[in-house]
Amino acid sequence: MSPVFSQPEYLHVLVNPVLTHALPLGILVLIFAFVLRSRKAMVVALAFVFLSAGAVIPTVHYGHAGADRIEAVADGAGGQWLKIHQYRAEWLAWLFIVTAVAAAAGLATVWKWQRVGRILASVALAFGIAASAVSGYIAWPAGKIRHREFRDGPPPAEEVKQAEDALAVP
């Protein structure tokens, strides 16, 4: 196995697009399943949403595991953007987990109890839309960690302070 795959920050970068790209695509497929009123399409969409929203677990894990290495190579402002990114990810990961659980529950019920399955799929859709929007909010400061050209100024001091307070080990 390549030594690159033993670097958690690299694995974080590989898994992260599942949340920012695949989850919105799964939500779009779920919307089409509702429009078409197709149970088969709904099963495929719910499975896709479940897998893509569930990717938050390895994404947060590898991001946390690789944060110290990235902080070591980032400049001062980049380190602050990293703290904001890490705080947002840890603070909002629950939204992706709820989406995955709702999608799994919808998958488990859509064949036997169609009405309940559709309700749970609707819940997964609502949380999935919110999680898709939040994924951009979480990812936005990440692009500024190592790329000075993406920075339009210093990180917001109030958010840096909030992130430092929340991430501080007691």
C-alpha cells in the first residue's frame, strides 16, 4: 500500500468531496424519486444519501487526525482558518449523521410500510438539503488554510476565538 494512504490529512482530502459533491447529488436523485413516485428509485437514492452522509464519520476522523500536521505547515492565518474549519466540522457533524440515520430508516421501511418509508425519506431529504448547504459552510475556510490566494482578509477574530474556546482541551 502506498505510504500516502497512511497520511490522515490526505485521506481527509480524498473522502471530503463525498460530503460536498455526492450528498447533493444523492439529494437530487431523491427529489427525482419523489417526482417519479418510484420506490426503486427511492431505494437507490436513499442508499446513496445514507452512504454519502455517513462519510462524515471518516471525514471528521481523518481531519482531526491530520490537523496537527497541517497546522505545522500552515502560516499563522492558515492555522486560524484551520481552527475555524475544524470547529465547524465538529459542531455540525450531527446534521450529516441524522441525515444518514433518516436515510437508513427510510431504506428499512420503504418496501414494507410505504407510507412510513416516504415520511422518513422526506425527513432524510430535508436534513440532506440542510447538510448539503452546511457542507459548503464547513469547507469554505478549508480552502483558505494553505491557499493564500483564496484569502480575502484575515479570519474573523470572533469566530477564531469561539473556535479556540470550543476546541481547547480542559
